[in-house]
Amino acid sequence: SNLAASGDDSKLAASGYGSKLAIDGKRGVCVSGERDCYVKGAAGTLVCLCLYNNDGHPVRLVTGKIGEGGLESSVWYGLDKKGVVGIDRRLCV
């Protein structure tokens, strides 16, 4: 699934493989609970990504806030074994 919201206080959640979620409004929340998912948001957006092992079991849940801890607005982020990583935006169109 591909989801986008531009209003303030937006909330998006996706559970399908390869989902892409984007929020442009203030105080948004982006939650992706499935493998190979990507999120991006405006400064202040809370994001959550889940990492799965090869057997399909969840092994790590990572949260962050865009604009803090090195997370930049308008950058697509995914999760791998090392942690949150910026993704080439061409993969997320």
C-alpha cells in the first residue's frame, strides 16, 4: 500500500509488505508494521518501523522523530539489521 497525508495531526498505518507512508503535515504519526516498508515525514513526525527475520518473525521495533537524532524531513527511511537507513527516493516513487 502507498499512503500519504498532508494535513496536520495526520495518522497513517500500514501492514502490507513494501508499504510506503508519507506525511507532510505537523504532528503526524507514521507506523509501518510489516517488512520492506518505508516512511518519510515533515519535522516533528513520529515514525515507527518493524524489522523481521528470515522466518517472518518480528525481531525489532524502532521509533524516532523526524528532525531529531539525525532523521531529516522528506527523506525516505527503512529499517535493516543495522538500524534506520535512508533510502534512495527513486525506490519509493
